[in-house]
Amino acid sequence: CAAGNDGTNILNSPSAGWAAHPWPIIVSNIQQGTNDPPSPSSNYGNAVSLAAPGTGIFSTFTTNYTAPAAGGTYGTMTGTSQASPQVAGAAAMVRSMNPGRIYASGTRDLLYRMAQDLGGPGRDPVYGFGMLQLPKSFLSVLKNGNTFVGLNSAAWTPDGSYDLPYT
């Protein structure tokens, strides 16, 4: 869930949609770069779980967000709503590792443990457990993206293998 962009304690924010969720990971927006400072508009507080980059994120716009553009357009956006999808994507990657054995609580705990601690030591009201981070060593067990690219010269194997060369 996005923490909101009111620049206030999340508990006092009118953007408290996160409160409707029984078990949210609440994400604040940081400006990635030197010292990864929090965005001034990002809400903060003890409810914040993680921080993720959400400043200047290239995204799609609907036609009613900016000047009319048939079919929409692209541009940069800033806010906790841009940071939250990164955490959702990371959670999906963690779950994809072994979906029959890594459940919601394990996914959450892994994201917290892998986060880069920023701010005060341990959990703090600005960054939560820290900045979202999936270490390269963790991701190395995922298949290389090139595995799924290229011409398939034969039928997919019935055992679900996607490794090249195709058998």
C-alpha cells in the first residue's frame, strides 16, 4: 500500500487507504541517489514498512491525467503510488521462487530482511525496515531473461522446461 503523499504522519493522513487492508506492507517514497533521502511529500510514521524509489518514475498516463492524448501517453510521476508497485513486483519475484513453499508471511519477512537499512539503525518511521533491495545473489537463482527470448525451433517440452536449447 502507498503511504500517501501528504508529508505528514501516516496516522493523521486523509490518504489512509492502507488502513482498509488487514495486513499491508506500507511503502514510503524515497529519492534514489545520494543518501536516498525521503521525498518531502511522502508520509511517514511507525506504520511504514519499507521505502522504495518513487521519484521521477517513467510511467503511463491516462488521457485525463495530463493534456489529452489519444490512447494516453508516457511521462514521469512521483509519489508513493509509484514506489508501491516496485514492492509488489519484488514480492511477486520472491513468491515465484517457490510458490508452494513461500507464502505471504515469508515473502514479507524476506523483503524486510533484504532491505537496505537507511535512517536510524533498525526500523524507523521514515524508511521502515529500509529501502527495498533484492540482492544479486538472491536473484541469481531466477532464470536468465534470455531463456524466454528467441525462436522456438521445437515444441515446448511436456515437463514445462523452458531451458535452451529446446529439446
